[in-house]
Amino acid sequence: MMDKMIGFDDGSEEDFATLLEQSFKKNEGGKLTNGVIVNIKDDQVTVDVGEKVEGKINISEITLPDGSIVFKVGDKIPVMFNGYRNERPMISYKSAIKASKQKEFAEQNSDFETREIIVKGKIVKENKGGYIVESEDGLEFFMPRSQSGLKKDEKVLGKVITAAVIKVDTAENSVLISRVKLIREKQKAKKDAINEILENPQPLQATIKSVASFGIFVEAGGVDGLVRYDEISFKGPINPVNSFKVGESVYVKAISYDKEKNRVAFSIKAAASDPWDEIRDELEVGDTVKAVVSNIEDYGAFLDLGNDIEGFLHISEISWKKNLKHPNEVLKVGQELTVEITEIDFEKRKLRMSLKKLLAKPFDSFKQKHKIGDVVSGKVLNLTDFGAFLDIGEVEGLLHNEDASWSRDFKCKDSFKAGDTLEVKIIKIDTEKEKVSLSLKELADSPVAEFSKTHKFGDVVNGTVRDIKDFGVFVELGHNIDGLIPNDELYPRKKEEILKGDKVDCVIVNIAPESGKIRLSIKRLQKEKDREAVKKFNDQSDESSFSNDLKDRLGS
């Protein structure tokens, strides 16, 4: 509330009548009288005013702007008699007209105490007591310094002011005016208007005076104020520049008053019913609603549900596509959508929605159309250290480095770039994790396939230990051809004694050309060796026994 108006220094208790008399004091003998024009010659007009010598005025005093002369010889005119100079009367027609107007004004406004009289004029002179103010029609008023409301050091000559009449002296035809009185009356009127507006529970019609990004300036009930950008809509902060124009009418309600800024804060929201209260019993999580896209940002879209309710659709809830980079790839402003309510916070006035929840899962559709072993076309989306992700239509698939080439050192990021199109084979569909694994190398002949043409089960091979894993030892049998000796097939060798680069003899126990895998065994080779040793020993034992028997028979 306003409880204090701007104060002014009243100074000492001045005698306004004295100031009035000092400011408008005339020269002794100054009076209004009538005269008769007796001669007009060149730029001089001679006037008989009843004195021994005629007075003279400049012809410009009776000449109109168009050059015509108002009077002629013989005409009677009013003049102001201001004394003598070398026995010649000093007279002025303009001063007489001015004095007549001054007198007329004083007489017409002598009832100044019963009504408010407002005048407007320019400060033309300054003296110790105050200021002389002259109106457009030549009237002069005196404004005491204490009634001016002007700063002491302020440059005031030429300043146009508006003031109220506070005293009229009809005897002297002088008028005293006060700017302070008018300012205080305006302040009081504004204070009363503000108090009335603050106490008024009803919405007020306001006119927009100015629009800025931070709010709109309005005038309501004679009071100016600001509607901040966050007091406009229940949707949240908005940029008023996009929604309002100067001169438009809006309904507002006063919500606070800033004494320091002398400004009322208005609210458009407070003047309307809260739409969130209206939907409290109508909407709940899981409901589907129709909404219109009102704004699109990098991180999602805002949807208008109507009735000043707005919800947020995060980019992750727009589509099942994982590579959606911007909402405008799918949405556009003004588009109508059917969405599902996923979160409602009535206290914070926040509402979240999902579009993809109402769409069929791409993975389910993919499973119905494809199976392991299918060959599909895919576009490279992005590359990583371990492989490449491909868009294979409705879902993404992973092409791991080891499935991209039969070469063990192959890296997808060194051979492909985003946007490349590849023909790949589906080698795994993980329903639980909704992941698809792809292979490029299975569409090409493997080195193992060539190896299998010259090698078979049971062949003994010699290789070099290339790598040692927890589950076994990889042995290199040729370029890009490895065989695995599982831990349980290493006997009689001890794993901890085997080093990379060691040469080992082993036997082939399985070749899978389609997967490029070879299974080896030292254990089986050792068994073969043991079997051959036993057989040889047995053969030798049988031969010795036969020889001994023959000798016995011959010797008998």
C-alpha cells in the first residue's frame, strides 16, 4: 500500500500576498486608459491620451501577422500608461491588451477556492521568491519557489509546467499558482486508485502500453503496472513479444505493490481461474489425450492441451528410434498428437507425456519379420572402438569388430564411415535385451573354409601359441587361422608353463568352416601316441614270444 507521498520543502512560511505584490508590482502611475489615434506615419502611431503631449507606440503593436493594421486614425484604443519620459507619456497597446486579459482571468476565476483551476505555461523568469510563468495566450502567473516542486539547481527557464491556482488578487489582477498542490493531488489520486485496485478482488480490464521480453506494461483503472512474463500463462514463462501488441485489452489482477519503484505488479493468471484445478479430477497417469505441438526445443517438445495447460514431451519419449537427434525430425509446430500421460505434478504444475508408448515397439515388429540367418541392408549410424551400429530399418544392430572380418586385427572405425550401406547377416536376436547382432564376415569365405579343404579330423598339426586365455590357448596355424586348445585338452602340458610363441603339436578334433572355428587337442594327440606305443610294444612282445617257441621246438 502507498502510505507516503513525495514530500516537498515548504521552506519558511511565506506571505503569498507579499510575494504576489512584489512580483506584479507596477510602476507608480501605471494604469489602463483609453486613447485616440491621431496619426500613423512610418513605424510610429501617435495616440492622444489626454495629456499635454501625445504618446507614441510602434506600429508593430497594432499589426497582424499578415501585415494588415488593426486600427486607423480616429479609432479609440486601450493603452497602458506607465509614466513619462521627457514629458511624453509612456504607453503600450500590447501591455493594455495583456492587462485586460489578466484582469478578465482574475475576475472569472475569483472563485478559485470553490473549484480547481489548472493552468499551463512556460517559466520565463526567476527571482528570489519564485518563478514567473507565462501561458500561451500571454497571461502571467507567479509560482513561489516552495510551491514549485523543483530542485534548487535545476535549470527551469523554458520549462513547461502545469499547476493549480491557489490565490487570485482581483485588485492587482495577479494570480498565484502551485505545482506542488497539483502533484500532491495526483499522488493522492494515484494512491487511492492503487489502494482500490489492490483491495479489489475482481479482474480489471487493462490496456497494453508497451511490450518487452520480460513482461508487458499495462494501465488499469488509471494505474500503470507491469505483468511479468511468468505471470501471463499457466503454461509457464513465455515471451510476451510473440503474443501481445500495444493497444490490446487484457484482464488483470493486482498482486503486489513495490514502494521503491512506485509500481503495481499485475497478473493475468491471477485474473483467471486455475485450469490445473479444473483437470485435477479429470486427468491421471495412463490417460491418453490429444494435444497440439506448440514449441520445439533441442531436448523435446511442448504440447498444448488447451485451456492454458501445457505438457512436456521429452525427446526420449517421441520415438523408439535411438538415433533421433532432434524432435523436428518427427514433429512440427501445429501438429496434433495422441499421447499418454506419464507424470502429473499438480503442485508444480508439470505434466509429462509419451508418444512412443502408444506406438508399436519396433523390436516386436522386427522379430515378426526377421530371423537368425537373414541378410539385411543397414546404414552405419556411428562407429566405436568395438564395432559399428547399423540402422537396419526398425531397429539398430551391432556389427562387432570380430564379426566384421575374418582378419583378427580388423577395426570397423578404420574401414567404414557414418552413412555407409552394408549387407549384413543377422547372427543373434536377443529378445530379453532387445538387441540384434550382425555379421559381415559370414557373407564371405573364411580362411578356415580353405583350410578345411586340405585338413580333416584327426590330422596332426604344428602351430605357434598366439594368445592365452582363461578358458584355453589359441594356436596360430596359418594367416588369420587360429585353433583353440581348451584347458582340459592341454594335458600333459601344464598351462602355466606354456608361453606365447611356443611351438606345439596337436590334433584337429573339430573344424567348423561356417563359423571359422577349429578345435585342437594335445591330450588326444598324446592318447594317440600312447596307443601307438602300446601297440608297438605288444607287437614286439608277440614277435619275441613266437621266436622263443620256435627255438624250443627245433631244439627238441
